[in-house]
Amino acid sequence: MANTETSRLIDGLDFYKLTMGRFIWEHFPDVRVRYAFTNRTPFVALPKYVSKDAVAEDLSPLARAGFTTAEVAQLRAQPQLQALFPAAYFDYLETLTLPPLEIQADNRRLHIETEGTWSEALFWETPVLRAVNHRYCSAKLQEKEIAPAKAEAEGLRRLREKTDVIRRFMPAAKIMPFGARRSYSAPWERTVDDVLLEEIPDQLVGFSTVGEALRLGQRLVGTNAHELQMVLLAVHRITREHPDATLRDHVANSLEHLLDLWWAMYGKTLSVALTDTYGTDFFLSIFGPERAVQWRGFRQDSGDPFEMGFRFLDFYRQHGIDAQKRDLLFSDGLDVQVMRGLAHEFGKQIEVGFGWGTNLTNDLLPRSVLMPLSIVMKPISAVINGKTVSTAKLSDNPAKATGDPELIAQLREAVNYGTRPSQKIVY
């Protein structure tokens, strides 16, 4: 039986945690993973605004409850999820227990880590990011002596200005709110989503925040994240050891393995591929023409979005595929003007969509007053058969590389990453 006390786990949960969760639970039930929180906004000393005790207070109810019986019942009742998940996976969610969080702080940094069975530990990411961000935003307003009502009034003005631009200048673009993890507050995210449904209902494909999609009776959207590719590489390095196998072999084979398993489980329904974990050029060399025919499209999450958009179009042309029948989802630090430019550039060549996150749910005041944080929580190591292996990702923007520095350097050489300019991390 699941714990029946009140839990908010689904309220701030990204849908891809559920889709990845089922995948991991079926294929990699014995893998353990350690996740670590990182603040990529280095000039913000988070402990000044967010105490470790406050974070622990916000997250302890989730640690005790996991998914409640009522939450799992809500998930079971969704036809979309019934088509994606077997009954046994819902049963598993009812028994799931989140591993303990390790929360510490020094003068500059907030340290949050967790380690546990991968299919359980992965559920901590979005609630942790959400809790830290909500505390930070509240503290910043107090520091600036700004009433929340005043900030929210300005945020609403900005939001309606953005929806007007979308409606007038990019009416064919598909919009997917991706803003749970870095939202200003949970009530504000609800306000934003209500306004979107009021202002641009025909352009909303769905919502990535599970609780919001359920509240509004909307479709859930999302596929998977970098962590699958990061941990699968660690699995391959341990379980497929061979004297002649190079790191490049392991990266290539682990990507092939992941793509094949994911397609076998979810097919065309969830076949928008995330390309930048080890660089898009290397990914596309592995992806190949057969998958290009099968899969619906790609998600761009780093690098120059215009440059990458043309790279994807070239890939389809090289393989004789009509790009107009494929999806291209942009999801990296988007604001409405960038979205407008991308829609104008690519809208007639490919089906353009936007996974719109921080700038949607955390844009209430000038950045000089309330600077949205760039925070992440990603795997730093995996344990398989008693052996611990570091994890890392490269990204198409060197500034977003994450993980063990030595492994990052080795991966760059292995996949011929080359040299490329770093770009500012927006969110």
C-alpha cells in the first residue's frame, strides 16, 4: 500500500520522469545512480537566500509519501497513460520510496545529493529544483522590498504581451510549457497556464508538468532527458568491457542500445530524439537514415538554435526525407523574440515547436531585480555490479558540459567534439 498522507509529488513533476521511470524500471532495475544539484548562476551565493533547513522542510513530505494512492489513481485514470504504461508500472509507483536527500551548505554553495535505485532516485530532480527556486524568488522579493502582488501584476502584463506576439506573428507554432522546475512559484505557474489556455488555446500541444496537465484536463508532453544517455554509457562501460573497446565504441553502442530499446517500448508516440548529450554531430552519425525515417523528429537543447535548425534540415535532405513531415522542438533558454525568429526561419520547412520554460514561468521583473537561476540536478555517477563509474554530458554548448572533468575531456576526444565557442547559459 502507498502512503496515504498528502503529497505534492505529481504537482511539480515533469512528464518525462514517468516515461523514463518506466523505461528504467523495466530495463535497468538494479542500477544505482547518484544525482547532484548544481547552480550554474555562479554570482548568486544561494545559501544567502535559501537555507538547507528550508529546502529540507519543503521536501520532507515528498520523501515520506512518494506517490500517494490518490495520485497513482489519478495517473491510472488517464487514457494517455494507460496507452503508455502497463498496470504493473502503476503498481510499482504505489510502492515507490524516494531515497534520502543529503542537504548541506557552505558560504557560497548549496549542496544537494541523493543516491538510490535509478528508477526511484530520478524522481527527485524536478521537486528539488522547484523547491530551491521558489525559496530563492521569495527571498529576493523580500530583499528588494517588493510586494508579491506587485511582481505578479508586472508578470501578468509581460505574459499577455508575449501571448499577443505568439498569436499575431507565429500562429502556426506549437507551444509546450516546460516551466515547472524553475517557476517563480506554484500558484504563479497555475496562473500562467490558465492565461495560456485563455489566450492561445489552439497552439498549446500539452503540458509537461504532470499536476498541471491533470488539473486542466490537457495532454502530457515530453519524452526523455540527458540522464538516460549519461547513465547508459556508464552501464556499457562496465557490463560490456572488452580489451579492444574504446570510449568511442561505448558511446556509440550505448546510444544505439538506448534508441533501439526506447523505440521498442514507445514507438512513434515518443520518438522526438534529444541529440546533444555527446554533441549533435556524433549523435546524428549514430542515428542514421533508418531511424530518420521512423522517428518523428529532434529536440534542440543547446548550441545556437538557428545553426542547429539548419543542421537538422541538412540531415533530412541528405537522407531524402521531407522535413515538413518532421518535428523540430526547440527547448533551450527560449524567450518570445527568439521563438518568433525561429518560427519565421523554419516554420515553412519543418513542424516547429517550443518547449518554453523559465522565461515563461519566471519572468516577472527585470533581471537586475529578479534574475532567474540556472540550476540543474543531474547524475554524477552510476553503480553497476558493485562498480562505480562517473557520468558526464558534453552538450552543443561547451559551457553546459556537466560531470567529471576528466571524463568530459576524454569524451570530447572520443567523439571528435573539436573546438567551438561557448555560449552564455541563459537558464
